Amino acid sequence: MKKILLCTCAMAISLAGHSQRELSITGNIESIFQYLNEDTLIDAEQPAEKALLNSYMNVFATYGGFKAGLRLESYLPRIQGYPDNFDGTGIGMRYVGYQNKFVDVTLGSFYEQFGSGMAFRAYEDRALGYDNLMDGARLIVRPFNGVVVKGVYGYQRESFKEGKIVHSSGITRGIDAEININSLFKKLQGKKFDVTIGGSFVSKYQKDDNETYVLPENVGVYGGRLKMRYGGFTLDGEYIIKEQDPSEDNGYIYNYGHGALINFGYSRKGLGIILSAKSVDNMSYRSERTAQNANLLVNFLPPMNKTHSYNLVASLYPYATQPLGEISYQAEVLYTAKRKSWLGGKYGTSFNANFSVAYKPLQWDQTPDALNRVTYRSTPFDQSDEQLWLDFNVNIYKKFSKKLNMRLSYFNIQMNNDANKVTDYAKGIIKSNIAVFELGYKFNKKHSLRVELQGLIINKTNAHWTEVINDETVDKEGKIWNDQGNWITLLIEYNFSPHWFFSVMDQYNIQGATPTVAQVNGSAAGVHYYYVSAGYIRGATRISVGYGRQREGLFCVGGVCRQVPASNGLTLSFTQSF
């Protein structure tokens, strides 16, 4: 591979010498440095190295139809909260390829997705420390107008150790086809009614090395999808079947899996409506059957809940998609009142309401079958009464003048800690209410101010806390469960356009946690989690510095989560695009 990269660079230099106008080189650099201190009040530890560093550099080159790229990565060591499978300095992604209107071929590293991703998705999310790129070959063919056929074959990236990519032991391969009916037939082109159909087949191979069970070495996933659009209406759906896939995730059962996704949407000026439903059962699909956490996932299950950005909403009780079983629904309405109406006022008013809920599937015929290990049966959208998650939120945005605007938000979140564990010291459903008041003021073209005030209150529910005594967990029935207590967050952000920005944030525990939790993570009342930051932006360059505390919790993006430990220290970041 080193020889290939050297040849690629030599070719690029040679081409540049002939015609620099046609050679395009782009990329970006990102570096995050942390210096951490010990803080016993919040149970933050200082690492032995004291200083931590994550760095990346992407370089992409194209010349005519030829393309090449690589990413250099460096973890010296990785910043706090990053998975332990990131370590060292080296090349973490590299590829060469060629493309034209008919064909697109890539050798080396690549990212790709079939449909919604329920059958196959290889992607990177740097904020999460997630990267399951494919190393091998990808071919995309467009034989006719409106027809796209994709083929992938290779190993997944499992980790990055000692500066080198470590691959999965299993091989992943798949094919996907999508046809836009209107583009394929001239008579239908330009019609209001637009139809697209597609289908996927993905297979993974891993040697059977289990001494207890006879395991299938080839496991397939297949299904189809349909998307229709008429005017402002859209309707799409996808259904996926997974063959018998005994693994560490499902306890080595031989049940088939399924995934169903339906989305309906309507939009016109000032109004948008989205309705979605999802049903998944036994859909954990990895290229290695013993992999855990977020490692080596071949597929992706789209989340059925809104992604929140406010601190208390996003970090205290986030929800992770349940691949072994989840039936969920989501509804969202966006409405903008017209300007100069009684509801819209002079500048208009925007309203947004969102509701999502998830239940555990109903699993029937659970008679143990030692012969074939099919432990239960289930059908799509057949749900039980056990609630996994509920989120109801409303948002109102109002602009009073060219300088002043306001946003009011309310969130009611219910989390079943037995199914989606966010703490080791609670059983049952944890209920929280969060209110956010945001105010923005623009002094002139360069100076602006934004203020956020957030508050979280834990409901008194029938959930109860547990206490660890002599390494045994004892239920404390009847106790009021308040987990990490009630919180308030204040954020003040000042922008001096176009270069400078400053912010101050403080999270404050206005009511202490359940005693057991307080002993573990320092969540006693009166704890301030302060954080100050400043930054400078010039063109494609961004430099920022921050100092303060970070509360322990989960960080989630798109239904995938990672645990972030408590910390106290300095963070420097640098980004550059070219």
C-alpha cells in the first residue's frame, strides 16, 4: 500500500507538471489538544500523560477522472471519551480510483450506504470516535439514466492500533440497485408523480470457530425499498430481512431478524409535517459475531427521535437505538405564521412540535427449543406495553425586531433505564422536564449576543434507586428516585464578527443526587460545572481555546452513543480547510 501511495503522489506531481489547471487538491486538518487536572469534587482523574492529542489530515486529489486520497491520524494518546481502539500515528484511510458518467471504481478505503442503511452503511463520525470504513473495492455503475448499481467487497476497519488499521476477521460484500422510474422512461419525465424503487443484498463471511454451537459462516441481509413523491407529498418505506445470525449480542439464538421503516411527509410554504414508524427485531449485524459496543456494525438503524443540541437535553438522558428490538414512532409539525398576521406579528413566528416514542416488541411463542434455538417469534409493529423511551418537545421562535429574537422550548423526556441504561443506580423509568429560554440580540453588523437559560427537573416517580453493599446491589423500594438531581445551565455567547467569539457556561446542580449516585460521581448539590471559551476565525482557519469542567455522561449522535468521563482542564482546537 505504501508503494501504491508513493506511485499515486508521483503521478499527481507528474500531472501537475503537465497541466496544473486540471489538478485539484483539497482537504482539511483538525487537531484537538487537552491538558487535564484532577478534580475530586466531580470524580475527574488526571491521566498519566497529563496531555492528550487527536489530529487528522485529509488530502484528496483529482485529475480528470482519476482520484486519490488519504487521511493521516494521530492519537498521542486519544482525548478523553474516545474509544480505546484509537492509538498511534499513521495512515487511517487511503484510496485510488477512477470515475466518469458511466462507472466509478475505488480501490482501498471507502464509505458507502445502501438505502436508509438498515442493510449496509460504512461511515465516519469523528465526534463519536466512530469509523467502520471498508477496505477493499467498490464499483458504481450507471448504465441508464436513473439507474444506479453499487457493489462493495472488503474488510471493515475494526480499530487503529499503533498507527495502523486493524481489520475485522469477517469479510463483507454486497450489491444494491436503485431505479428512478421517471428518469428511465421519457414519457414519465417531468411528471408530478415520481417513483423510485431499490433493493439490497449484503452478506458477511466469518469462519465458524465456536466449540459449542454450529454457526452459519455466511449470513445474508436482503430487502427492498420504495419512494414516491407527488407535489408536496412524499412516502417511502424499506423492509429488510436478516438471516440466522447467532452472536454475542443476541445470546447465540437462531432467530431471523427484520427491519421495517416508513416515512410520510408533506410540505408547503409555511408548513411541514413528518410522520415516521420503525420496527426492528434482532437486527444487530456485525462482521464479527463477538464484537461489542459500536464496533464492526455492518448496518445502521435510523433513529426515530429528534436530535437535540441543548446541553441538558442532549447529554443527561439521550436515547440509543435498540437493535435487538424496538418499535418506535415519530411525528413532527413545523409551522411558520405569516408576517403581519395576528400570530406572526411583524416578522413572523415559527412553531415546531415533535413527539417520539419507542416500545419493546411483543415476543410470543417463547417455548424453549433446544434443537434449533429459535427462542421466540415476532412480527413487524407488534408491540408490547413496555415503553423504552418518550420525548415530547415544543419550540417557538419569535423575532421582535431586526435586532432582538427569542426562542422558547420545552422537553418532556421519559427514559427506561432498565432497557437503555444511563446509570447503574436506578430501575424503571426516569422522567424529566426541561425548559429552555434563548435570547439573541444584534447590536450592529459586527457585534451580537446570545443567552441560554436551561432548567431540568426530575419527576417524583415510582422508579427507585439501588445501593451497593459489599459488592451486592440492594433495591431501595419506596425511595424517591432523583438520579443526578435537578439542574440549571446558563450560557452567554458574544460574537465579534467576522473573527472573534467568546462564551461562558455554567451547569449547576440545584438539588443533589440520590446519595449512592453522589458518592460515585460527585453530583452533590452546589457543584458548578463552569466552562469558558474563546475563538478566532479567519477564512477557512478556526482556532479555539476552552477551560473548565465537563460533566460525566453520554454523548449521542444519530442513535449511537459513547460515554464521556468527567474532566477538568484546558482544551485547544485547530481546524483548517484547503
